[in-house]
Amino acid sequence: MLAPNFYVAENFERAAHRRKDEAWLDARRTDPKTLIVPVWRARNLVALGEPPVALFPDITLTARFGEDPLIFLGETPEHPYFAWDLSVIDEAEAQDLARAYAPSAEFVDLRRVGALLPRRDGALLAYARGVTHWHSRHRFCGVCGAPSVAQSAGHTRLCTNRDCGTMHFPRTDPATIMLVTDGDRCLLGRQKVWIPGMYSTLAGFVEPGESLEQAVAREVFEETGIECADIRYHSSQPWPFPASLMLGFYAIARSRALKVDLEELEDGRWFSAAEIRNFANTGFTLPRPDSIARRLIEGWLAELG
Ligand SMILES: [Zn+2]
């Protein structure tokens, strides 16, 4: 068994079978041990410092702002956890709220601090960010356009139009991410918006009617003109930026001549393992340490020895 990726919550009971049990949920909504994972405009509450610390206010927070539904995330042996979207408050209020918990606290983008947080804290912040994002984008029924309301402790939304009554479930968009190798070389690309010098694995969303392996082969060919085979699953990673599940693969190149699609990538090239190991001295950088992309690259380097 591989160790889990960043943003996977280990030893965390989602208690999905309790999501319709109102008495059980009410006991947790009023339990002083319950902790809240607040989300403000897709940002998480973190005390900045070295290292940063995720802050989990107690349930009294929810008495202060509005009536937004609490989303039950699950529990550890010590604490039940609920996500709560505070996006209705303005920036100054959000800042005051954060400061009330710690002088250095702010609502920050998880990508800024995720790799530095304890794994389970990072996973809870990612989970809360992902599920609140889904609610924020599905306030109306996609079938008939009527308002929808949260149900099942925030894990479904029901259309309020009785003639429709469609139940909507949280979306996770599957995205393949792959390291294509050719002996001791691997294929990396870069997008214009990335920090200068950063090269990473190729990636792309799975289309309807397509298998994961087909998506890997199609994306690699579209972006770089390389044909690949021996597509091998590695691991998966929740990636709530905003709503992806990354599915990591290795693939072996069956052709070598690059034809980079410059609409998708700014550049794509082969790097030898030695070049990648020397990245820090040559102005190149690898992807973020909390990303599955980084893990695929480092896993391949380790296999080469
Ligand atoms: Zn509807």
C-alpha cells in the first residue's frame, strides 16, 4: 500500500450513514467538543507562522453569523467536525473574526499553506473548501432552475420545485495526471500562468464516455504529440482547486518527437533524471510539494535509483 497523498484525511470517520439521522446530528451540533472548519470565499482560517496552524473554532462561532447550514464532515475519536461557509460577511468582518482567534490569523488560500500543515488538518481544510464550493455553485436546480436546499447534513441538495424534486449530489471532476517516461528521461510541460521556471507533469480532465487510460493517452498526444502505452495507475488525490480528483498515472512513451500544442502549454520538453536532480542549480523548479505531480516525479526518480 502506498502512503496517501496530501489532502487525504486518514483516521477520519465520515459517518455517512448518519447524515439523515437528525437526532444524532443535533447532538453533535450542540456538543461543546464539536469543531468548525470555517470557509470564507474559498479561503480557510489559518494562523500564519512557522509553521502555519489551522484554526478550528468551537460551535459558538455559528451563533454569530447567519443561518447557513452546517455541513457535517465527520469525526475523530476526539471531535465532530462541521464545515461552515461564512462568505456572506465582508472582508473587514472576516479579518476581525480571524484576529479574534489568533493575532496572525487570516483566511488564506489553502495552496499557500497546505504543504506545511499537519496532514489531517490540511485534508479537513481541503474537504471543507471542496464541499462549500459545491454548495456555492449549486444554489439552483440544473434541471428546472428553481432554488435548491441542502439536505443530508449538507451532502445533497434537493430542488424545491415539487414537480421536479431532483436530488443533486456533490460533484468531483476526475482529472488524469501523468508522468510519461522514456528510459531515464521524462516528459514535463509548463503553462504560462505558472511561476517562472516551473515544469510539471501533463494533466487533463476525463471526458464523458472515456476510460481513464484513454484520457491519459489522449491528453498526452493532444498536448505534446507523443504516443504512449503501458499506462499504469499510481494513486489519487482530492484537489479542491476547485473541484478535482487527481488520478495519477505513469505511462511509457512510444514515440519521441515533440509537437507541443502552444495553446495548451507554453513549453514541453524531455528532461533526464540527472537534469531534474540538478533543477535547483539551473533555474528550474518542480511542482508544489503537496501535489501528486511532485510525487509522481519523485517516485520515478527513486525507482531509477
Ligand atoms: Zn428542479
